[in-house]
Amino acid sequence: DVQLQASGGGLVQPGGSLRLSCVASGFTFENIDMIWVRQAPGKGPECVSAINGGGITALYADSVKGRFTTSRDNARKTLHLQMDNLKPEDTALYYCATIGGSLWGQGTLVTVSS
């Protein structure tokens, strides 16, 4: 099956860290640029990061720049999002997706609260 499976969300205190993972199957992962998108309660979706197929170039939204790092392991067909210095405003459902939006993971919930 062609799918993306995201994991790694949870409850963390402000200032803490989480690492999200997204495992791809059913397509040639290394050829596809990937993104992480989040949607906070009552807000529209926000693309927080993008990374090219080779994992060389990554881009970030201003809201997460300097705190989030995206990476990929093409041998394991896995995309990662390392989130450090988390803030309450980072609370959201986080989705991995192909850059064209044709394929989405199921979302993993990140809650930042004391």
C-alpha cells in the first residue's frame, strides 16, 4: 500500500522536545520532496518545514525556525521532525505529506502544556 505513517506525538512541557517520525511505504521515497504540516485547534493548516528528496535542502516557517529540524533517512524511508524548545503555540496535529499534497499521513498530536 502507498501510505505515510506518522508517530511520536505526545504531551510535553514548554521548553521540552519531541521527535516526530513518518514512515513511507509503497513509493520511491527518495525521489519525493516532503513536508510537515500542522493544524492547531481552530486554525488553518501551516506548513512548518519542507525537505528535498536528497535531504540536502530544508526550509522552515518563521514560527519554528531555529527550533525545529527536519531530516530524512532514505534507506529507512523515514522522515523526521525534531522539535526543541517547544511552546504552547506549537500545540497541533502534525501531518507528514508529499510536497504536492497527494499523500498524507494520519496526523500525530503534539500538546505543549505545563
